[in-house]
Amino acid sequence: MILVIATLFLAVVSCNGGDGDSEAKDFVSELKLDMNSSTLKQEVTVKAYIDGDTTHFYVPESFLAGGVLKARYLAINTPESTGKIEEWGKTASNFTKEKLQSATSIIIESDDNKWNLDSTGERYLVWVWYRSSESSEYRNLNVEILQNGLAIASNSANNRYGDTCMAAINQAKSSSLHVYSKDKDPNFPYGEATELTLKELRCNVKDYEGSKVAFEGVVVKNNSNTAYVEEYDAESGLYFGMTVYYGYALNGTGLQILSVGNRVRIVGTVQYYETGDSYQVSGLEYSPMRPKDPNNIQKISEGHSPAYVPTEASDLVSGKVELTVGEEKRTYDYAELALYTSREMRDLKVKSIYVTDNEESSSNGAMTLICEVDGVEISVRTIVLRDANGAIVTPDYFEDTTIDVKGLVDRFDGKYQIKVFSLEDINVR
């Protein structure tokens, strides 16, 4: 008799999923895109994946001047992956990207009969619908993100799909999915450092002075125990860079990780370098016994190249950039944000040359070329350059010439300049 009761009990538990909950519902499939409703709709393609709840879409010029719409997804707020990086932020961002990459068609929809901007005044609040084949129905990505527990509510009940949004959120909570779970995010390191992007670090560098931080980027130069790392930010369309001083603390695999062309995860402390009037990251560590330790520097991939963004001298001398950082609009010097990123400049006419003359300095023989282009003066600073025979290159090599250069944005004595690390990076005409 006891055996029969036990068997019946197990059967009931099995039918109910083991915890009394009914089988999970796919609320997304129950929600239909009504092309005849009063809301506004536009088919789009992806320009840039920003994070879990923000995407930049290409739209017709007739729809929006410039042909790019910055979309902020209605009803959801995914963890951050573009500033200070939070748990589940990259996971949510990857989820959104994977869904849209597989789409054969994407449609954005307004919540009412007009296109509405968010609080920044730059992003449009939209519903994002996609389908994976011509024969399939459109799925609402906003609700799908909520249903998978990759976002928290953001005014979710007060919109045209509010009931469905709340049902999806409640199911994700009851199922303890992702942000509602106690599980660890497999895409989050859980180290001692503050996880952030290079854009966040560059835009708020004073706030992080003395702090241990972690960020990703591509090593574009390595010179004098210093690696130069840059990273592209899809939201702003800009590159951001940082100097990483490793001194003599690394050897073997640690040094190999910082090879030019590697995409790396840097972990170190932000410090102000008074001599160079700039901030740098130092205090790097690498333990070969614990290669996956989140406090180690790590190689992510290899085979990358410096961007060498074509740049006008006038931008470095007097250009301004307006950025939205968080919810705040700020204006920066273009050169300040471009520090330590790789740049290409052309048609620079060499007007005069200064040579470092100090036999006790490692810079003895380095040059500063004072150049002019389109009426703007810009300095090109070199390390000690040597020709194919190993001889030090002297000023007469550049006198009365026009040059094209590839180098990094640097700062000296309060002025921005281009720093060049090899003779091959200067084309003399």
C-alpha cells in the first residue's frame, strides 16, 4: 500500500515539473505583430550592436536624417555592458546580438501613434520584432529578453504589451532565471577589479584613480615596458585607448600576452603619471599556475591590427566631441578622448626639427618634427629611429619634406602630438 501511494506521488510530482509549477509558457509566441494597428512601424537592418537593450539600426533617409536610428528597447533594462560592466550584462548583450544576427527581417514599432525619444533625447523607444525565416512569424525581442530573465522591469506594465511583459517577468522570477537566480554569470569574471569598458575609463578616468580596474582591448604598440591598448566603441563610433605600464613585473607568458595584435583583458591599478601628464594602468599580474584567475591579464584572441584612424590635425588641435555618458551629456576635447589610439595623418609639411641631445637619456637622438597642414601646426614625436643598417636617423632625413605618419596620440607639455615608434611608420615625400 505504501509503495502504491509513493508511486502515485512521484507521478503527480513529475507531471507538475517537480516543484508544483506548470510548464513554462512561451509568451512571445502568443504575442502577434499587427501590421494594421495604429502604431508606427519600420523595417530596419542593424548598424551596430550596443548592449542588451540598445541597438543602432539603419533606416531610410526619408525616415530619419542621417539614416541611423538609435533604438532603446521599451519595457526592459538589461544589466550594463557598455560602462561599468555588471553580472549578466554581456550575456544579455550576446543574447540580443544572436537573435538579430539570425533574423531575415527586423521591424521596429512605436508604443503609440508616434516615435518617442527617451530621456537622453537621442534614442527612440521601440518594440523590436524579428523573424528567423520568411515563413516564420515575427517574435517580440523585448518580451523574449524579459521571458529569459535577462532584464528587469522598466515601466513594463505601462505600455501596449504590459500584461504580456508582466507575465513574462513573473515567470522568469518564479523560474529563477539569470538575473533572478543565485547562479554565477559564466561571462562575468568575479575578480577584485571593477569591470568596465575603455570608454568608461577614459571618460571618467579621475574617478578611478587608485582603483583596480579590468577592461578589454587590442595591443597596438609595445615600447619601453609599456603596452598601448585601444578599443572601438560602437555607440559613439570612436576608439578609446590607454597606456599599460608593466615595468619588469612580467616575463614568459605574461609578456607574450601583451604582444602587438593580441586582444587582451587588462587588470591593473589606475595611476596618474605626473611626468607624462597622463593616466596609466600599472600593477599587472600573471600567474602561469592560475591562468584563468580573474586577477590575471589574459589573452582573448590574436591577429588584430591597429585601427590607424585617418585624422585631421585640426581635430587634434581644437576639435570637440559631445558624448552622452550615462544620462549626462558632456563635451570633451577630441584629442583627450583620442589619447593613445592609433592614427594616420597625411600631407604634413615639416617646418622645423628639434632633436633631444642628452647622452644620459634613452631618448638621446629622438626628434620632434614641427609640421603644418592646412594652416594647422602639429608635432610628430619620434623615439630614436634607426635605418636598415642600424644607424640613428638624423634631422636631415626629414628636412624640407612632406610626410605621412602612422602613430599614437600622445601629450607633452599640455599639447597633443602624434608619437611614432618606427621609421617604417613615416612615409617621406
